[in-house]
Amino acid sequence: MCSQSDVKHAVEVKVSDGRIKVSKEKVESLKGVVGGKTLTKMKKEYVECPIAMTDKSFIECFTCRNFIRRIKGQVHCAGQPI
């Protein structure tokens, strides 16, 4: 279990007007883990990644090793180099 001190960044989850491109491998890896409606919603969400300094799909963020948790529209990130 990660403590609050492990969180280096708290990043806001934002919603895009359309879908954001994500590799099929990442989407396929989430099938069976999350429901279909949740996956569709996740495809429209993005975060401003503090490590890569670019906008990334929430699916990429969710599968990143720095992802700790998502609480109330924020992602807690460990902030380690990728």
C-alpha cells in the first residue's frame, strides 16, 4: 500500500471532446479488468503527464508504473523516471 508521502504529483484528469489515440495493446490489456462503459469513458480522458511533460491518454497513465491511484478526478503519480 502506498502512503501519501509516496505521491509526488497529483494530476487532474480532463475530458476531451473526442477520443484520444491509444495503442491497441494498451486497450486490449485492460479488457476484462475494466468494464466496457468504463473503458469507453477512459478513452476520452487525458492527463498532463508531469514526467513526459505532454498530454497522455488516461489509459496510458493507468498502465504506467508510476500510477498509484485515482481519487475524485485526480491521479496520484509516483514521479519516478520512465
